[in-house]
Amino acid sequence: MKLKITFLLLLVTTFFYSCSDDDDVTPTSDIVGEWTLVSLEYSGISSTEYSGQTYELSYKGTGTDMDYTTEFKDDNTYSSGGSYTILLETEGAPDTEWTNPGFFGSGSFEINGNTMTVEAEGMEGEQTANIVELDDHNLELNLTGRVNLSYAWTDINITFKYTR
């Protein structure tokens, strides 16, 4: 009987340890410091209604000519500056290119596990991003969400890649 109980305890202990969530990316390095944006990719679908019909439009944006940095500080604030060019490919429309003075601005951030929550100055509400990678040299953030642009809704998926 003692052997059965010992075996059962060993089995239960092994089960609990083997079922940990090892697939989640956990930040392994401190995010504090200056990061240089090296890649920006986004895609999504915008939808609007007109005369009872719903119209959808897919798009894809790629950042080029990157000259943009974000500094995360010890006091859980951040600031960003610089610019980059966006090449926007939209279904059924000619490609568009423009220089963007920035998207992040400045504000505060909090990290909980592999989730970063950002409150940007001048923007309403919090934005939440998944930390896909964080080590001494690389930071990758993925942001998905639904945004109301007043004339349309857009579902968007954005990936930011930084190095330092």
C-alpha cells in the first residue's frame, strides 16, 4: 500500500511540474534602456457600413527608412522620437508611402509576465502588447486590436522589432 501511495504522489508531482506553461515567452532581460526600431509590419481589415451594406478593405503596412528610438526608463515611463516611412498596400487601391513622425510618443508602461501595457500621453485608454522576444539585444512586441477610426472600424495586427 505504501508503494502505491508513493507511486501516486510521484506521478502527481511529475504531472504538475510537466504541465507548466513553458511555451510562454518570459522576458529574460531588463527592458530599461534605449531601443532602436528596425522593423515595423502591420496588417488588418477595415470595415464600414453604408446604406445597410458592410464594406471591408484589407491592408498591409511596412516600415522603411527607420530612424526611430524608444527609451524605457526605470520609473516605468518611456519616450520615443524620430521618424520612419510607411509603405501601405491597400486592396484595390494604389500603394501609398508617407513619413510618419512616430506612433508611440511618450507615457507610462507596465510589464506583467509577457504582457506590456502602455498608456500614451494624448491617447485615450491603455494599449496592450504581447512581448514575443526580450533579451539583451532584441525586443519584439505584437499588438492586436480593434480601433474605431470614426468612419470605419479596423482590426489590426502590428509587430514592432527593436534592437539595442
